[in-house]
Amino acid sequence: MTDQAVDTSGPAKAAGTEEPSGAAPPQFFGRDRELKELRADIEGAGLDTLAGRKAARARVLLIAGRPGSGRTALAGELTRRLLAAGDHPDGLLRARLTDPGGAAVPTERTARGLLDQLGVTGPPGADGDELSEMVREELAGRRALLLLDDAADAEQVDPLLPDNPDCLVVATSGGPLTGIPGVRPCTIGGLDAGSAVRLLARIIGEVRITVDPRTAETLAEECGGLPAALVMVGGWLAARPMASVADATKQLRELPDDTEQSTGSRPLARAFRLVHDSLPPTAARILRLLALAPAGLVDAHTASALAGCSVSAAQTTLDDFVALGLLHTNGADQPQYEVPGCLAPLLRALLEARDRPAEIQLAGARMLERTVRLLQSCRAVTEPEGSPARRKLAGLPRSLRFPGPEAAAEWLRIRRPALLASARFAVGDGELDTLARRLVAALVRALAVHRGTEAAAPELYGLHGLVLAVAERRDLPRERAAALLNLADLDARTGRTQEALTRYRAALDAGRAAKDPYATGRAMESVGGAYAELGDFQRASDWYGRALAQRLTQGERADEARLYGRLGAVHTYAGRYGEALRNWRAAAAGYRRLGDVPAQARALSEAARVQEYAGRPHESLHTCQEAVEWARRAGDVRLQAALELRLADTLDRLGDPAAAGLHRGLADRLLRQEGAACEIRSAATEK
């Protein structure tokens, strides 16, 4: 197994449901016939083999069934058995292709999640085509399993199929995936009567089943054999030790069918209504509000903010929901719960029917505000003791504070998908833009401090895009300029220079509209940098000159010196040595006025390089000696050693090998004293 393999060992899903529930140990029931068919399909010859061709892509097994039928659990049990048999030593990758709201997950997000599981970071800003190609390349030499859950259509699955017949793709969907050749769906319905009754017995105990086995079978029929419905009704009975199976059957029958649901989905809807309507009003309201949970992921803070109750009360309620089959939990030290995909639309419909729009919006705002405070706490805990951020942190309630940076980083890691979904939810709402901007800003800072800007660049790219969407919707030119600059910087860092140039120009227009001198100056300088990267040194020098003119009018000396250096560099690349030398001299003078001795030494060293290129070795020697002295004063040993080697090269060209040898020896001693790990060799040494 490669070191990027994903460990997928562990128990199967509970009771063949799509999401495990209850506190009992996970166990899989029934589906023996379907499992045998799927194994036979794997071992059988594909269409390419029958046609005498070698398969070019991974085989696709499709498990089709309506929500709540246990299609995800069957896929999970199949992959667990395949891994246990050692058929796919490079592990399992999982992705859900439909979010809880029913919208198809973009290929870009799915592919990026798969790359994360492979230990690969996709470039920020890359589109779905580029990232899905990376997924296929990573899987080209592996024998891995890919589980694609809840696919809406073939267009979601096809880009992710590995070009490798040693991989196997298991997909679940509500129907056939027409458009992918060679896919033979395994269509499932409800559990058989025996498995359904055993599932109920596991939840409520054997005694109540044994005293009335026929009624248990009738109850299973009322649930349509759907595992998700059986688990909810079983949870309802488990919470009522004095109730009989006949009581549950009677109450379930008395509930009217939801005519808006398809015939096959009505048993699930009735089971859900039975459990929901039996809850205390406060708990029922909390349950409905979970429809707002971003990405269907919930923790105690989310539920507490949505309902306006204490964190401890929310935690107890969530655990009760797990026992009732309404949620499932990952069992981590920091529990995170998930709303089953089959229940998400039922929750949403009930929320809209029972709760007023203003109350729903207020609950969403409370949830986002709590998320902002947690993110601020997550970042503040990394600040030094006694800092303003730590003093502010000390004033927060204990439930909003983290014991240390490690705990905050772990919370951020666990909650990252939900936090990113929260940002998308806030921006997509359209009525909470001020809160959305605060949330995105807090998330950007937390990711940067805990993961670093390089590691978090893909997430930061998406967040800056959300800020841009709000800025354009609200006509906020200053925020638009900032978002465009951040996005362009990430584009430039990943080699998309032309795209970065376009965004820098748009940022310049936004900065001018906002009358923001910082944004306009920064944009002009960045436009110059983009042109320099593209090799258009004439335009680069022009834009650097515009940025310099603005800095000169504002008296920003540090920026002036830096821009003189950038002008010197592009003139050097263009072979305009006179202009280059003047600008490097101006940069050195600017750094001298600022008292920045190391920068002054580096600017003088570049001036000496230009003089050498211009064929003026005596002047280069003099400037280089001056730079050596300033490097010595700055304590920059590496720069001093490099300059000593340049002096040696220049002296060699001037016909003084003895002096050149002295400078080389001094450079060697400097590097030994510094304990340098790298070797700096002069051109003469390399001959």
C-alpha cells in the first residue's frame, strides 16, 4: 500500500441504512443476494473484454435505489469486504456528489476533496477539468476503490473515472447513469421481511418482537422495508419501553400520506412524521432548524445557536436525535453529527411549513454569528499571552474558548467542510452580507494562522471569490479591489499570469472608483510584476514607473525604494544598463535614508552586477567593495560571502589572481563560520 493510501478498515454501516444511527454497535443486515450479484459483476468480463479489447478505464458498479433504501450502506459494506479481501490495497476514496439541499456538488469541489484524501493539494483556482485530471493521474498507478455517493447524473461521475482498469468505482444513485458504458445497475428496494425484523430487534430488543412476530412483520411492511424508516420507528419504540410493536404500527397507519411524495418515499416520510410529532416542541423545533446546518454537518454549538439554547442542552438533544435515527455521529472526541441525506428534504419542507421566514432567518444569523465568534477565538488562542486578542478572548464564555492552539487547530480541521459551507451559505443568502463578510474574514485569518497561507491557498481562493461576489452585489469598490488583488496574487503564484494580469487591472479600476491610494498603487505595481513575468519589460517598467510616481507624491519611502529596485531589475533584464544602474543607485539611497542596511547592501550588489554586465569592471569592483562593507555592517554573512566571490571573479577578469584567491578564501571562512549548508561557487570555480 502506498503511503497515501486511505485506511478504510472498520465496521459496516448500521442495519443497512444510509447513515448509521443509535448507540448500538454498527451492524449490517440483509442484502446477501445483492452482494453476491455485485461480486459476480466484478469478477465477470466487461464489455471491453468480451469485445477483445483491453479495458481503458475503471469498472463502474452502480447501486440504484431511492433515498432511505440503504444504497450507501450497501456500497460501504461491499467496499469493506473488498478491502478486507485485499483486492484493492491502495484503499478507499469517498465523495458525496449531492449536498443536503439537493444541489449537485461541483466537480471542482469533489475532485479537490479526493485529492485531499490522496494527500495532494490541488492548485488554488484550478477548475474542475484540471483537478479531475489530477485525480486520474494520481490513480493511474494504484489499485484503489472509489465510492461516489448519491450521483445525480453521469456527468458528475464520468470526469472522475480513473484511466486504470485496476481501480474500481462504486457509485450510488437514484436511477441509471446513462452515458457511462458497461454499467449494469444493481437496483435495491426495501429489506426482506426477515432482515427488517432482525433490524427492529436489534434496536428494541428481542422480547417485544418475540411476543408479536406477525405484527413486527406488518410494521416492517408499513415502513416499506426501508432501513431508514425502520431505524426511526425502532428508535421511537426504544424511547417508549411500555409501547408495543402494535402501538407503533397503529400510529404509523393513522398518519396521512404526504401526497407530494412519490409512492415509494411515503413510508419514509410517515416514519419521520411519527418521530417528529412525538418530540417535545423545543426538540422538534431544533430538529427542523437543522435543515439550515451547512453541508448537513452539526455540532453542539451549531444547534445551540440555531435554537437559542445552551450548548449542554443542545448536546443532549443531538444525542437523543442519534438514538432516534434522525442523525448520525462520527464518534470523534469533538462530536460532529450529520443530517442523513434522505431526511434533509423532509426537514426543509417541514421547516418552511411550520416556522415563520423571519424566525428562520434569525436562526441562520445566530448560527453564523456564533461561527464568527468561534473562529475569532480559534485565531486569538495562538496570540501571545497578554496580547489584546488574548485579553479579549478571556472575556468570552468558557464554551467559546479553546484550551490551547492544538485544540483550536483540531476543531478547525474537523469543522473545515462545515465552515466553508457556512461561508457559501452566508453569501448565498443575500440578506446577511455584512455577517457574511465578517465570517469570511474570520475564516481566512483562522486558516492562515493554523494552516499557513500556502497550505490553505485553495480554500482562501474560494473565500476571496465569495468576498468578491458580495462586493459586486453590494457595489463595494474597496472590498472588490481587495478581493481581486488577493485572487490575482493566488493566480500569479500558480502560474496563471495572464489571468492575474486581468484581475490586477480590474482591481486598479475598483481602487480608483473607491479612491483608495493603497489599492491603486498596489494594483499598478502588481500589473508591472505580471508584465515582467510575461517578459514584456517595456510595459513592466511603464507600470512600475506609474506606481513609483504615486508613491513619490505620498512620501512612502519604503515603497519608493522597493519600486526603484523593481525598475532596476526590469531595465537589467531588458539590457538598458544605464537606466538600471540609476534605479539601483536610487534604491540604495532610499534604503540608506530608511536605515535599512541589509537592503542597501543588496541594492549596491545589484548595481555592481549591472556595471559588470555593462563592461565596466573597475566601477563594478568599487561598487562591490562598497556593498561588502555594508553587508558586513548589516551582519548578512551570506550576502557578504557572495559579494566576496563576485569580487574574486572581477579580479580574475582584471588579471589579479592573487587578490582573487584571497577573496575566495575569505568567502569560504565566512561560510564555514555561518555553518552554511549550501555551496556558493564562483564562475571561475565552475570552469
